[in-house]
Amino acid sequence: TGIQTQLVNNVPRIRRSLTSALYFRNLCLKFVHAFVPAFTAHLHRCRVGVQDQLGKPLLDGGVGMGAEQLLLDVQALKGVLLGMPTLGMSEFSQPPPTYTKLVTRSMHKVEILLKFMLTPNDPPAACANNYFTMLGAAADVATVQKVLEMKCVRRATAKAVIDLVRQRLANRPDPEIAD
């Protein structure tokens, strides 16, 4: 993709212009902290469901190849981000473990979001169950609403899924009380 090409072409140049490897490592960490949330926000604005010319869903959340291709692109981007601290180095070196952990966790959230987009919407109970299975403790109503909008799910189905998610969140034991 264009992002990957820009990173591969420009990161070695940036590395050479910085005076310290510590500065470059800090730049890589700050880049991931800024890039992944912005990338996720742009993904939330996408509509990868099948729509007619008026923007109405033709299939109830038929996502098709759009989300699959996005998932493949995200996995390739994750690979480039993981290698970013070592781009342009003459000798082989491992990226710092803190950087690897940050990229892996951040991009995993994006991958889960796209994998949830590939799950069926009917029946709504199964859709809500898939959501909790994939996101676990990170599950919230706002995220499921955004994903259902991205999937172009009909309002009735989306409302049923959101109601089930709210109900399940209300019934979830508070981890602070359980300890």
C-alpha cells in the first residue's frame, strides 16, 4: 500500500538524519502511538458493506471482499511497523521489546475489529456473542455501533445486537468487586 511504500522509502532517511539511536527509537514509539489511533479512526469512517446507489444496504451487512482485503492490508502494515526500527540498518537487529509489544497490541485491536466485520449478523444473539468472544474485556457499546455502521447493517438488526451487547455488559461482573 501507499503507507508501506512511504515508510520503507522515508524511514531510513529519517534514521540517518537523527543524531542518536535513542531519538530514533523514541520517534518510532511516538509514531505508532499517533498512527494507529488515526488509522483506526479512518477505518471507522469506511463503509465496506454492500450498498445500492442511495447508500442503503443490499444485503444485511454483506461485507464481502472489502473487509478481507483490509484485514490483509492491516497485517502487511503490521509487519512493516514491526520492522520500522530496523529499516535502513546495515546489520540485523531486533526492534526493542517495548516497541514490538506496542505494535502487536495496537494492531491486534484493529485486526479484531476487521475480523468482527467478517462475522454474520444473523441471528443478532450470535453476532453479539461473536463480539464478546473476540473483544473480551475490551467490549463496549460504542465500538459495536461503529462496526455495525461500517458493515451497513440494517437498523433493526443493529438495534437488536446493540441491545444484546448492552444487556450483556450490564450483567457482566465488575472485576474490582470479584477480586
